Amino acid sequence: MKKTVVWEKKHLLGIEELSKEEIILLLDQAESFKEVVKRAIPKVPPLRGKTIVNLFCEPSTRTRTSFELAAKRLSADTVSVATSSSSFLKGETLKDTARNLEAMNIDMIIIRHSCAGAPKFLSECVNASVVNAGDGSHEHPTQALLDVFTLREKLKKIEGLKVSIIGDIEHSRVARSNIWALTKLGAKVTVCGPRTMMPAGIEKMGVKVTCDVNEALEGADAINVLRIQLERQKQQLFPSTREYVRNFGITKDRLKKHAKKDILILHPGPINRDVELSQDAADGEYSVILEQVTNGVAVRMAVLFLLSTTRQIIEQAQKE
Ligand code: CP
């Protein structure tokens, strides 16, 4: 018999803390919001009167825009704090910043930060719900949710799928969140990249590890190709870009030789074109990269909606 799951979380800090049932609940909720975003007037009222703050302390195009659109589609009021022109530059702490924002009667804070654990820290300082939009090399939960949503939509299941995550595994919060999500949902996950970008003990997360990209492609239903994160590398971890491309670059030619004909290609963006992924593979018929971006709005609507529902229950209980 199917287990009925009720969303009870006030924050979304990572996929690690979610059960399989909670992930499925989020995906199912996102599916119903996907229908909303396709409407001529893509707006519904559940977050009317709520205020959501985007606090991005690192650059972002997709995630920040997607969260802002998701909030607006749910009729919430949104505010973006540009850290480059905020009082962070005068030395104000993250805690003080958040508590001052909260003094303006906000309901949720969406935070991206270069430090792993910053969203959890914030969730302990404020009463608002906190959503992790990427923290250091730790987690990027909504990216993983939109990735599995896209896989489920295209391939009709996750259980039993073979998914290879290829690239800079060590520095990738996307890899970590995807591994949690995919393994919880029953996919078989392989991680592949240069040995210098492979975290020690990663196999304990239930994944197969290889440094041979052709082996990672063999039999895979989908690949998630990661960006080389030069901004997080403290030293050069591969001899040259040309060598990385030769050994790990995903090209149409390599796919033709080693992959299933209809392998799906995912990438969280932004793409280093012709480094981890060639132009023709990124824009080819099996690339779902832009569909991932489209799905991100529905997935983030689901996250905001479910967190808001829990907040309303907590607030109601506090009144009684
Ligand atoms: N995938 C992703 O996080 O992209 P942005 O950095 O543009 O938000």
C-alpha cells in the first residue's frame, strides 16, 4: 500500500535530510505546478501576502531568477538583496543581515553562500523559513530536484536508471545533492572525473567510481555533466584545459562511440562550452539542458509552496 506523506519541514537545507517519500512528494507537487506555468496567465494565489527574500552572496543567473519567478507565480512579494551593494561590504555579519531583514516581517529567505553550512546556520538564527540555493561544495538541493524531475519526466521513472555524473565531483554541490536524490530514488549512479577531483570515500554514498569517461558512458541512460569550478579550486587540478577535454570532454563523437543512442544529456549550467561539453552535444537532440531550466520554476514553486504550508500550520499552532 502507498504510504501517505505529509510535508512537515520548515526549511529546505539539503537532499540528505529528505526521505524518498518527501522527494516524491516534491516532484509530484512540481508536476502540478508545471501545468500552472504553461497557462496564459501563469499565476496562482497560495503565497499571497507572503514575502520572500533572495539573499545571494555568490553569482547566479538560473537559480536566482527561477526562485524569483517561482515566488511571483505563487503571488508572493519578492525582494532581492544584491550583496555587492549591501551592508555586507561594511562588515555586517550574515546573522545580523538576516535578523534585520526579518525585522521587516519576511517569511522566507533563499540563500546562496560560498560557505558550506551557511543556510543551516541561518535557519538557527531566524524564524523565517530558509531555502538552500547552493552552499559551497555542500548541497544544491533544488538543482538536484529539477534534475530528477527532468529525468522522471523524460524517462518515466528513476528506479533502476543508470546515471553518470561526470566532471569536477570534489567541488560540486550539484553532484552531492544529485547523488543523494538519485540513490534514494533507486537509480544506479556512477561518478567520473580526474582522480584529483574525486573526493576520498565518495563510494560510501553508494556510487560506482571511475576515472574512465568511456566506462561512465557505457550503458548509461543519462549523464549529468558538471562545470569545472575553477573558482573553488585552490590549485590547478589538471595539467591543461586541452588535456581535460581530451580525457573527459563530452563530445558527439565520444557519445557516438561509447554511449547509448538516446542517452540524455543534463548540465546544471553555466556551461564551459567546448571544455566539459562540446557545442554539438550541448545543443544536440538529446540535450535536456534548457528543459531543466524550465522545470526549475515548477520545482521551486513546489518547494516554496510546501514550506509555506508547514509555516502556516506552525503559526496556527502557536496562536492556539
Ligand atoms: N545551476 C545553477 O546553479 O546556475 P546559477 O549559478 O546560474 O544559479
